[in-house]
Amino acid sequence: MCIQFAYKRPQKISSNSLTSATKQSIFGEAKPFAMKYAVLFLALIFAGCTDGGYETFTIAGEIMQVVKEDFPSDMSWNDAMAACQNLGNGWRLPNKDELAAMYNQLHTKGKGNFRTDNFYWSSSERNPERAWAFYFEDGRADPISLNKYSALRVRAVRALP
């Protein structure tokens, strides 16, 4: 989910007008303040909410966005479906054809930061117990022989807003 912030430019303050306690509280908090906003910035990039936080590809004439990073940990299919939808703003788990398009249009050109050490879940179900997954090492989609409880990589997509 993208969050919008209102920003008010700080007023210029002369350091001569501040008490030493005030200076300590303002300047002493510089590192934690900067760190907190650096972490927030990274979270927004992960969610694809800032320029550069996603790559684009096309499928069936539609321009799609994919976040540049995987979710921090592998997860089951049900958790993957929920995690992508919980990002809001149209983010979802890609289907097997969209994963193939990402492989061909992004991964083979060195884009997208896709890992090759595990499969990625797709939203495409093979049957009630199994779903299709995609392997970025060699560009193949496979019906996972394990059930939907297997822990695989997850990447969210959405149609270009």
C-alpha cells in the first residue's frame, strides 16, 4: 500500500537562539531520525511506490509493473496470494504467463533482480492442492509436485495505473 505524506519545509532557526538542551534534542536525534526515514524509503521502494521501485513489462498488450525485490522470505501459496493483495492498489500474485513474460523481457536482459535458487509462485492453479511455479534459472514453468504449503519466492505485479 502506498502512503502519501504531506511535507512542510522547516523554518530556518538561528543556532544562537537555541538553548543547549534544545540543541541536544534536535542535533542529538539526527542519526535515529535519518535512519527511521531511510528504512521507510526502502519499504516504499519494496512496495513499488516510488520511481525506480518497479520494472515494467508487457503481456497481451497491457503494461504491467513488477516490484524490483522479492518479499523478504519465502512463503506458501496462500500466504503469497494474501501478501500481494495486502499491498493494495491493485498489487497481486502474477500468473504463470506473466512470470514467463518477466523472464523473457526482464530477467534475460539483467533486469528485475530475480533470484535463481528457488521457484516463484504464480497465481495459476493446477488443481486445488497444487499451483504453477516458475524457475528463473532456466525459464520454465512447472506444476509444483509439492502442495501449496511449499515455501517459494514471491514477487507482486499490477497493471500500470
